[in-house]
Amino acid sequence: MSELNNIALKVIGNGKGILAADESTGTMTKRLDSVNVESSSKNRLIFRETLFSSESMKNCIGGVILYDETIKQSSSSGKKIPELISDSNAVPGIKVDTGAKVLANSREEKITEGLDGLRERLKEYYKLGARFTKWRAVYIISKNYPSKLSIISNAHALARYAALVQESGMVPIIEPEVLMDGNHTAEDCYKKTSEVIKKCFEELIIHKVDLKGTILKPNMILPGANSKEKIPSEEIAKLTVKCLKDSVPSEVPGIAFLSGGQTETEATENLNSINNNNQTNFIMTYSFGRALQQSALKFWSKNIKDIKGTQTTFNHRANMCSLAAQGKWSQNIETQDN
Ligand code: 13P
């Protein structure tokens, strides 16, 4: 088995998933503003360090995606952040795109940037301890979107990124996120997501990316956030599994979903149903940002000195996600464990 495949399995195997703590400073500031905590470099570090030194890191978190600021910071005990993460047997990862910018000639859409100088930055991140990376492309759904231009250009950038990452000995997370915004149906989401993912793999194959050494991070198949359509979790799961079964080559070891604006319990319940309906050989797990951190952030914001309490809140969420990644979660366990 290749080294890259081993890393991928370490990150997403054994009922573990990914903690996406790679919010850019701008996004993290929005999150902290929402709970009335000042977004200083120190506060961002305290919150993140609190999560990274939680008990559930050992059994529930196989990898943590960091932002450039955090991977270079040291914890209060003087330990480098990547080392703190490795101490729990989790793998440090790093977001390497430089954000989604307006796409010329399709101005409502975005293209993710960050390829210039990427080879050099990857060398630096590898030295700092990163063994996997993330690049996020975003797509909107409406009558005419996502456009061919956005689908083709983002897939091309994702493939160039992935090839460079593997060249530097790390596993690329391929994240094509079809956004929940809008009033589209789940069927629309299914069609557009299938088209987006198929194009990504077409490009990854052209760029000779070793698919066994990648992780796909897609959205689940959901109705738009403003849609009147409400469908049961099992239906979401069936659509999501069918979409991935038909669009993802079998060499890919696993799929780690983003939460994308679902509540913590929605994301957990849907992941659990996905695993109960998983008719593929893919590992199906989580790479959640908000759906792993929301309650912990809220708790912490009330008293940023209550590290233990914040960790207890985070541990509960991480345990629930890990159960869902094994299809063992239930509403009863959710309430009892809390
Ligand atoms: P959410 O789970 O909050 O969508 O974040 C995941 C992520 O990493 C988005 O790029």
C-alpha cells in the first residue's frame, strides 16, 4: 500500500474523522464576533488549543486542518501546534488555497486561487509537520449555475493543486462544495453535485493524481437552505450515496463530508443515515468545521477560562460524529450522553 494511502486511512479510518479548524482569520473573526469574543491571535489560539488537547482527539479525530496562522503557533505549554495534534495520534493538515475570488466572465461565481508559489509553500508546510492539505472550490446553484466555466476551471485548479501536493509527499483533500444557499430542490443538488464531482475526477486523472492517496470532501445532497422541500434523513442519505457511487472512482479510499451550514445534529444524523445506507466501499466520515465546533465555541465564549467545560462540550460532539461515522448514532444516545 502506498504511503499516501496509509496517511489517508490514518486520517479517516477506524471511526475517526477530520476537525476542520482552518477558518481564515476573516472567517474566524466572524465566528468570534457572533459570540462576542475579540478576534485576537491569542484568543484564536486559546480556543483552538482547547479543542486540540481534548480527550476525544485520541479516538474521534484522525486529522486536523489548520490555517497558516495556527500551524506556526505554539501552545501554552510551549509545544508546537502540529506536535500537540500528533501527540493524540492525529495527523496535522493545512489549508493551502488562498480563497475563492470572483471568476472573470461569470461574475456571480468564484474561482479558488493559490497555485502560484504553491510548490514552495508546500515544502514549508511539510517541514512544519503537515501530512495532508485542503483546497476548497465553491459552486452556487441556480437556473444557470454552476456554469460550465466554473465547473471546468475549478476542477482544473483542484487537479493541479492535488498533483503538487502528492509530489511533496502529502495527501490532498479535494473539496468541491456545492453551496446550500438558495431555494433549489435536493434533486437539483444531486444533478449539479454529480456534474461537479465527475469533472473533478476527469481532471484529476488527466493530471495523473494517485486517487488512492486522496480524500474527497463533498457536500451532502440536500435541498437548498431556503427551499420549502423537507426530506427525511434517509432520503438525503440515499441520494448522497447514489451520487457518490456514480461519480467517484472506486480507488478513492474515502469521503469526508463538510457540514456546510447544517446544525450539529442535522449533520450528525445525516452522516449516520449515510453510513446505514452505504452501498459502496468508501469510508464515509466527517470533515466538519461548524458542526464540530459550534456548541464548544458558544460554551467557551461565556467563560474563556473554562477549558475543561469547553472540552466536555467538544468531546460530546466529537463522540457523536464518530458514532455517526460508524452508523451507530441515535437520537437517544445524543440526549443521554449530553
Ligand atoms: P463546515 O463543516 O463548517 O462547512 O466547514 C468545513 C470546511 O472545511 C469548509 O471548507
